Amino acid sequence: MQYRQLGRSGLQASVVGLGTWQWCGVWGEPMAQKQATALMDRARELGVNLVDTAECYGDHVSESLLGKALAGQRQDWLVATKFGHVPGSESPEADWQPESVRRQLAASLKALDTDYIDIYQFHSGGDEQLDNEALWEMLHRQREAGVIRCLGVSIGNPGNVRQVLRAAELGADVIQVTWNCLQRKAGEAVLPACREHELGVINRTPLASGFLGGRYAPGARWPENDVRSMRRPEKIDEELDKARTIIGESVPEGQSPAAWALAWCLKNPAITSVIPGSRTLEQLEDSVRAVELLEG
Ligand SMILES: NC(=O)c1ccc[n+]([C@@H]2O[C@H](COP(=O)([O-])OP(=O)(O)OC[C@H]3O[C@@H](n4cnc5c(N)ncnc54)[C@H](OP(=O)(O)O)[C@@H]3O)[C@@H](O)[C@H]2O)c1
């Protein structure tokens, strides 16, 4: 494994981390505790130390699975979670008011079975919600109290450089953004601004939702309980066709397309860590092989 400093936070994050959106039941069936624990144990053995989750991956479903998997190994991990949505029975309701976020923080701590969060991220809200100074005052008080180690902004739109500049002004150290060789928007302004302001970058969707994993060809479709089923079929086929071309032209014979695609992201000097949603031990081990492709 290799480690990079997460902006000015002082935290050292593994270049390959782990995303947990896949665990909560909107990418097929929810993950069983045994599988989540096995993934975390193996990830730790491989040197992975960054795990990303969120309040609204189910009603704290991913956080709770993660909390149990962290038993006895909490200190080995940088746990990144998010705020801004109150999970409900139907769908999460956005709420960015300081008092609500303080309650959301308490709920995340309980689900994660921990007394601190390493990276607490604004979860893809609008500019108006981000600009709420009272919210950031409350978050900084929690940081001073040791409940939060550093603050981040997960930007919804990879072209939203304004949120990067505001994040730096508001005292956040980390940006989370979509970046992969199919979706390169962040490379135009967001990633250069992160470098300029010394913000760490957590790279989400590094496999373009699995489209760069080499498993799917145009015509692939997913069952209703998989978020990918909500996309327009023409758009799916167009993206899969592009992915096939990139893989065909760039990935050397015998090499893993996923490892290649993750290394592609990590070769941009703005990126601190990629967080692929590896769902199986095989995918996890394959994703970690990206590190071998960074050498030389
Ligand atoms: N707003 C936000 O803050 C936000 C939004 C999105 C995601 N995220 C975070 O980012 C994480 C990752 O992003 P993502 O979920 O959008 O997508 P992603 O990581 O680009 O793709 C995930 C999919 O890639 C496939 N995969 C994983 N490892 C593989 C491997 N080694 N070889 C082949 N295929 C592999 C799996 O597909 P199959 O299921 O087909 O096996 C998996 O479901 C999430 O888990 C979440 O923590 C945050």
C-alpha cells in the first residue's frame, strides 16, 4: 500500500480506500454483516485505512455494518462519513440546520459505535446550504472537542469550483468528488483548485459505477433494486461503449481493467485516495493492485 497526506489535515490515507454505498441495499441486496466484516478485515491486512460511508446509505445501514466490523480495530481506520440528510422511512430528507446536523452527528456516532469521526463531510448540498456560517461554527466546535478530526465537502457537481473555494475558506481540509477516465469534468477546474488550496481529494466513483471494471458490455442491465437500473438505457450503452474502447486501447493484455482505471485516477497529483465500492474480496484484492501500477 502507499499513503498520501490528506490535504493539510495531517492524516495519512491509503491511496486505495473502500466505499460502502454498495452495502446498504440500493446496489442489490444489503450486505450481510459477515461479508462486511470479512471485507474490512482483508482491507486492513492489505494496508487500506480509509473507509467512506454516509448517514443516508439506508437508514444508517452501512454505518451500522461498518460500526460492527470496526470492533477492535477502530484506531487503524480513517472513517469518513457525511451529513445533511435525515434518513426516513421513504427517502432521506435534506436538513442542514446546525441543530439537526448535531443530531445527525450523534446518530452517526451511535451507528458507527465510535466517539469520533475522522472526516465529516457535507453531503452534496447546494451553495446556499454550504454558505451557512452557523453550521460551520457548530462543526468547528465539534472539531475542537475532538468529536471530528477534520471536515470535508463532498461536492455533487464535479464542475462546482465555487464549493472548493468556499470549503477552503470555511476551514475544510478535504473535497470528495467524482473523477474517472469516463467522467473527467473535475479535471478542468476542481482538481487544480484543490491543489492550489492544499485540499485533500477523496475520489469517489473511480470505476464509473463499475462500468470500468471490464465486466459489462453495451446491453447490460440491472435489476430494479440496483441504482444503475434508474439510468437511461441509451446512456448506459453509450458509456459502456466508451469504457470498452478505453479498456481495449489502454489496458495491457492480462492486466485488470479496474486496477488500471484506479491507477489512472491516482496518477493525477491532486488525488489523495480512490474509494471504489469493492463488494467482494476478489474485487477488493483486485482494486488494491492499482498500487503496483503506480510504481515506475
Ligand atoms: N455524494 C457522495 O458523497 C457519494 C456519491 C457516490 C458515491 N460515494 C462514495 O463513493 C464510493 C464509490 O463510488 P460509487 O459507488 O459511485 O462507484 P464505483 O466505486 O465507481 O463503482 C462501484 C462498482 O464497481 C464494481 N467494482 C468494484 N470493484 C471492482 C473490481 N475490482 N473489478 C470490477 N468491478 C469492480 C462493483 O460493481 P458490481 O456491483 O457490478 O459488482 C461496484 O458496485 C461509494 O461506495 C460511496 O462510499 C459518495
